[in-house]
Amino acid sequence: MESIGVLMMCPMNSYLENELEKRFNLLRFWTSPEKSVLLETHRNSIRAVVGNAFVGADAQLINDLPKLEIVSSFSVGLDKIDLGVCKDKGIHVTNTPDVLTEDVADLAIGLILALLRRLCECDRYVRSGKWKQGDFKLTTKFSGKSVGIIGLGRIGTAIAKRAEAFSCPINYYSRTVKPDVAYKYYPTVVDLAKNSDILVVACPLSDETRHIVNRQVMDALGPKGVLINIGRGPHVDEQELVKALTEGRLGGAALDVFEKEPHVPEELFGLENVVLLPHVGSGTVETRNAMADLVVGNLEAHFSGKSLLTPVV
Amino acid sequence: MTTTSFTQVLPRVLFVNRHAAMGVLGDSFVASTKFEILKAFESPLLLPEFLADQSHPVSAIIAPVAVPVTADLIRLLPNLRLVVTTSTGVDHVDLVECRRRGISVANAGSSYSEDVADTAVGLLIDVFRRISAANRFVKQRLWPLKGDYPLGSKLGRKRIGVVGLGSIGSMVATRLEAFGCQISYSSRNRKPSVPYHYYMDVQEMASNSDALVICCELNDKTFHLINRDVFAALGKQGVIVNVARGGIVDEDEMVRCLREGEIGGAGLDVFEDEPNVPKELFELDNVVLSPHCAYTSLEGLEQLGKVLVGNIEAFFSNKPLLTPVL
């Protein structure tokens, strides 16, 4: 398989790079100063693309690679891949579901606790020596607060299960009601926000869910409500979010994702009711290795004529 | 028939220091028609002079951790009949002296056990997933410059050893079970009704754990319970979370282990000499520090106020204390 060209779109994991290099002719898109030259030179040997949450395979790239057979994403999110064009051309697409579900759900709860109990600010308080001058102020309890989840897929369900252990009543919004689920369904995101103390974004990003958390939703969540985003930056109207936070109309936010990563709105840096993370939802050694194994496994299966491990339906 | 109204002398309850909750809740924190609060902190006099100045004796005292109820303090309060602490821990109360003088003691019960358990879990996730460190990274504008942040460690399937399975320890355990952690515990006595593996010896538990969460009380047996041997058993990837009392951990040894990479990280809400924190810890990214505020949520303190009032009212109506210690 060493002659099969696999184009990796950006640095994402050195274990993955090593494993791909052992099996295929790995081409690193980001190291080429002239990307169009790279594509032109290798257009007949590139049969696979490996992308992630930052860079995938858009229509232009797919059209520049006539021998492309498979796009294997080092992520569960598919918003950076033009699925329509892939389908039209019969190009297979795989992602990394399940292996990262727990990590993302763990982080969502970790963010809720960090935000409500001000763990990051407490740590800063101690490190700055301020504790010697007086106690930290009161924070907000998490246990028992209502959690509203947008999207009750694998990740949303895992978040609900964890929040239940903190005696939190669970509400959710989904395109349709889930029949076997004991949580309270709300038909609109605004209703969900109105009836929840904590709103968590856990749905896939699509045209329908872009800016699903808009000004109306933020106002419904209110000055005592908090927003947790472990989905995709474009789920939230970021400009409105900044205004809602700086004007005190929203109680707080903990964000792992942003509209234009790694850029984060400047106004958020100084706010003590905001926790900001550099897109680390699946960022553990164990999970990234498992994701890498899935990417490699899917490519190996495809090129040996076997069934794909995690094809996107 | 005539009715005679009595000017009842209400029991006087001494409040030595201004509690954090009073700053937010005001006098409603501990308000009752059945007793009177005497606020020593509002007087410029030193406590002995303040007490000598009172016309009516003090029969109860509200004792936060910052106000140790020592034999000396008890001597200043000859009419003292009840001590009510604002903490679950009573290591700051001379129980021997209280017993000798027939003084009843009540604690905060599980008023804020949930809050402390929540913080313990929050600190554990923070250390394993580097939340505070990564938040600093972003807020210092380093993300566009330095690219990806170093990977953390998965919480699922980690073996967590809970030291002390009281109300806080049990709540920590049930929360962490939902994350797929494997729970074991060490306690004075085995608890037959719990599903977790029991260890009589903390060091043995440490050698079979990825993290220890300290939830036990501080007493003679638990002072420096977490020592060099336990840290060695916990190992280079091991994490310690302490939401109990600083004295349970040999702090100097812990600092040395952290600096030399002998253990993997720590989440600490309590220290041996608060508010002093070893400044060597400030250089470490795998440590999350908290100023003894695991219990201070607004809701937890409202609940604490109810328990304080409930205990005092019950005592002076000759009813059983809600959360008796002695």
C-alpha cells in the first residue's frame, strides 16, 4: 500500500502521522509552500484525504483530486467535509464516533463545574496571593440545577447520564422527541433555555443548527443562566454572545469551540464568568490514539476491499 | 381573664467572626425569634473584654473553623451549653473539654456535602483534563501563537481511591461512577452495603489507584495519613485531590513529589497553614489550587444557615439536635 497517496490536511497527531507513514505514501498538506503545486504533482496518486475539525475536504479540494476514493476524518464532526459532493462522486467518508464520546461529555461537566464554582478564578486568586487578604466570594451550586441539552445523540446522552449523578433534572431539545427517554422534551431551543439553568450545545453542526444559540436563546437563558459549548463555534452567534456577556444579560459561558479558531473574541479574556479552552474536547492521549487507530483502520479496510469500520451513513 | 406577657430572655448565641455568608445573606443567615445573636465582631473590644461587658451570659457559640473552641475560650463562657460549628469537621473544637463540662456540640451535618463533593469532582476533572491551565493558556493569548495545547488524560476507567466514605466521600463516589471510574475506598470500618472495593490500608489503595480523593476528617489517626509511602505507592501518574483538611496530607512531602515529578498532579482546596500556600506550587501547571471554598456556594450556605438555626432552636426547646456530634 506504500504507493497509495494519503493527503493529511494539517498537523493533528504524531502517532497518527507515524502510523500512516508506515502504510502509505503520506503527503503533508501544511508543509508545502505552494499547495496548488502539491495537488497538481500528486493528483493521480492521492486516493485518500485525512482531515479533522479544523480542516477537512471542501468541494474545491475534492474536485482537484480525481483519484480520491475516501475521506477519513480525525473527528466525529463532519462540518468541514462537503458530504454532498462526496456522495455524488461515490467517495466514502469515515469519522471517529464513540471513542471520543466520554471525553467530550467529561469535559462538558468539567466546564460546568469550573464555571459555576469558579475553579479557574479560585486558582488564579490563590496564585496571585489574594487569599491572604480575604476569602473568595460565594459561588453557585451545581448539584440539583436543571441542565438543558441541545441534541441528545451519543454525546448529549453521555452528558445527561453524568449530570444525573449530580441530581440535575435533565431537559433536552432535539429535532424529534426521543420515545424511550425519561428527560423532559422542549420543542424549541428558546423554551429549553427558559426552563434550564445550564444550556449545553451537543448537536452536530449543519445549515439548520448554525447559530442555533442566538440572541433570543441567550436572553431566555438570562443573567442567572450559563451556556456550555462543546459542539462547534458556529452553533453560537459569537458576536451576540460577547454582547450578552459584557452587558450582563447572560450569567456566564464556558466554551471549548469558537467561530474562527484559534481566534477568540478579545472581550472575553477579562471576564471572570467565562472559561475558555482551546478545542480540547477529545484531547486526551488515550482518546486521540483510539481516534488515530480508527482513521488508520478505516483506510486499511478500504484499500483491502473490506468493510469500513465507521462509515458515515 | 387577664393574660400576662412575659419579656422572655432569649438565649444568647455568640458569633465571634463575621461569617462569609453574612456578607451576602446579611442577618437573615442566622435569624430566629427564639434566640438572640451577639456579634462580637461588631465591637472594638477584644473578646474577653467584650464578654465581660455583657449583662446576659452567652449560652451558645457559633464556631467556624477560624474560631477554635479551646479550653481557654470555654473558660471565658461559663454559661456555655452548646457549640454549633459551621463546618462538618470538628477538629477545631476541644471535644474532651466539652464533654467534661457537659457542653453539647452540633456540626453542619451534610449542609454542603454536595458542594464539597462537586468541587472534588471538579478539581479531579480539572487536573486530568488541564482545564485551569488551558484556560490560562487561552486567556494569555497563547493559542494562536503556540497551537495545540498538550493532551490531558482520560477520566473513564480510572481507578479512584476515596479516603473516607462519609456523606462527602459517598457523594464523590456516586458522581465519579457516572464517568466510568472504578471506585475503591478506605475508611475506619468496612461498609457492607456499598458496592466498592474496601482497603484497610491507604497505602495499598494508593498502589492500586490512579487518583486519591481525600474526604475524611482530621484527627489523631489521620494526621499526615497521606505521607511519603502513600505518594510513592500512588506513583508518577497519580493524582491527589484534597477537599478535607490540609493536615491529613504531609504538605512538604507532597510539594517535593510534585516538583520532582514523583506524582502526576494535585487539586487542593485545603492546606496545612491557610491562607498560606507553598509558593513552589505556583510554578506548576499540573496543580489546581482553591482557597478553601469547596463549601461556599450561595445555596450551600443558605442550607447551612437553616441547619445552624435548626440546631440552636431545637436545643433551647429541649428537643434533640439535628446534627449532634456530642
